[in-house]
Amino acid sequence: MHPKNCSGKILGKRSKENKKLNYMTVSATIKELEKIELTRQADNVYRPDHAVTKTQKNILNAFGLTDKNIECRANWISEELKKSMMKQSIN
């Protein structure tokens, strides 16, 4: 059962029209995206250090990206680093 206020309206739910929009400055957006980090795991594969937050997902969506794009790019970076390491060991 939902809690009600004195006027009888249901609390805890907000209509889509009543939703407050949050805007971020460019510097705040960049700082938020800089929190997405890759770490090298024990198997020498680079993976995202943490899950992508809701705020980060919203920012990525503004550019037509998703958290899956982050995972795909991390895999690509890991593969490129492996290739680079192999070339260095050959020379």
C-alpha cells in the first residue's frame, strides 16, 4: 500500500510531466565520464573497474552510446594492447 498525504494523493510516484530535469555543466559531465576506468585483470585483460552508473548511462545516451559500447571498447583496447605487446616481444 502506498503512503498518502492529507489530500489523498499517492506519495512516492511522480508523473512524467512532473519530472524534474537535471542538467550538468560540461566540466561536471567530463568529470563523471572520467570515472569510467579500465583495470588490467590477472589474465592480462582490461575490463571496466566498476559498473556504469545511471548518471553515466544518461550522459552516454545523449551521445547515442550505451554501457555495452564501453565494454566493447574495453575489449578492443585489450586486444590492441595484446597485439602491441606481441610485436614488442618479437623485436
